[in-house]
Amino acid sequence: MPHPTTTSSSVPRSAAAAAQPSAALEAVVAQLAQVILGKTQAVRLALCCLLARGHLLIEDVPGVGKTTLAQALARTLGLELKRIQFTSDLLPSDVVGTTVFARETGQFSFHRGPVFAQVVLADEINRATPKTQSALLEAMEEHQVSLDGQTHQLPTPFFVIATQNPSNQVGTFALPESQLDRFLMRLQLGVPDRAAEREMLAGPDRRLLIQNLQPLLSVAELEALQAQREQVFVSDAVRDYLLDVVAATRSSLGHGLSPRAALAMQRAAQAWALLAGRSLVLPEDVQAVAPQIMAHRLSGGHAGDGMAVAMGILARVAVR
């Protein structure tokens, strides 16, 4: 698909020169692809979401590797991971923590919950009640937790990977729109193709593979890459194309995408360009990430219709 032309005066000198592909990022993708077989595109999108400082929602049936992807990503990047199994009896305090009175000192102290980690795996998030789901809202948006008049900062980087089962399964609660909008992307892994599944059956246990993964980046290196993503150049023409896509969702569906979603799409497109080794965003970068950003916002989080709507809108909006 053609992309908008830019003059030398409209592009910063640092962006005009082609960036070299990041060997570190490619090594991360390659290592993750050894664990999550046949799903390299999903792996790249998950890494893109982290580079964009967003949060990731993975929706699929049990057993296709949702939790494995989260664990492998955290281990490969050398990040602290804490897993929360969401159930119908989980309480908000089980997520964020609670204040406990110590008789010995006569004072209250805050006991941190599992949300205080660099990577939080919220497993089967839609099996918890809406009240418990909402415990993550402030954490995901503000990177902090407020309790009993005190504010507690979360570690950096802070990345929530939530998995959810299809909404037609027993014992699930639909995620409200306010919660869905906090997730930059929603992915579906699906079952691997026959060749990948055969390799999985013939290979070692996935849990052993994860345990043997070596960190390929330090926290400082990851944060440097996140900062580098912010410097990826977005031309006025590409930004106008992105806004045309957002406007098309609003004219077609009424509510459409929020300004938060538009910002998410730009950040994700920058991250996708960085993964491709470029220092400027092309329309193809927007198109690569837009369906995963749009679908759950346009269909109330249900997998099927939202993706079809997103792809239809992208097909109708012309590149400037």
C-alpha cells in the first residue's frame, strides 16, 4: 500500500536516515518464538505493546498458550512477574494489598498485593466480579495504588497482561468498557498450525523451556528502548491518516474510538516501526497494529465482530 511522501524539510535529520534493525529486539522475538511456536506475529505484537508502555489483553480458549506467553516474555526481559488467578471470590484487597494494624507498634502498615510487580499476569480476569476487576483501573492508568488516603507508586516498567476466556463460557463476567479501554491491545493466539503443533509434541515441556530462558535485556535497556520509541518520527500525513481511521469509527458506530485509543494507536505504530528497525512511522505500521487496538473497543470486548468491523474500516479509509 502506498505511503505519504514527505519532503526533506518535513522530516528531522535523525529520522531521515534509516535506522538499523535492533539486534536486541530481534533476539527477544526469536527466543520467545522458540516457546510460543507458530505465533511470531502475536509475539511481536505483545512486545510492541510493552514498548508502547501499554497493557495487553489476550482472549482465547484455555490451553493455547496465553499464560505461557506472559511468563516467557517476563523471563526473557528479566522482569519480575507476579501472577493473580482471578476467581469469583477474589477481593480487591487480594490484588492491590491491604492495611494491617500491628499491636506491637500501635500503627497501621501497608502490605503490598501482587499488583506491585513489573509484569502482572491477571489470569482469567473475567472470572472475577466487576468490583475486583476495577481494582486494576487506577494501577493501569496512573501506575499507582491509592488506599486509606495514601498513594503507593508501582514499579517501572509496569505491564499488565490479562487473559480472559470467551464470554460465552460458564462463570465469566464481561469487562466494562472503561476497563477495556485501559488495554492498549487485545490479541487472540488461536491454535498453532499442524507443523508447529507437531514440533511442540515432539519437543520438551513448555514449562521446562520457560525455566531455562535467559534474560536478554536489562531493565535499563528496556526502558531505553521505550524512550527510543517515543522519538520515532510521525509525519503530519501519517497522523492525519490515523485520525481519519479514528473519525471513521465515530461516524460509523456513533461512539467510536476514544482519544486514549488514538494515542494508543500512535504509540503502537511507533513501536512497530522500531521493531522493524525504522525511525519513522509508515501507514503500514498503523495498519499492522490498528486491528488489535480497535477490535475490543468497538465490540464490547467480544472477539468476532470487533475484528471484522476494524478490518472493514481500515479497508475503507484511504491512505493520504
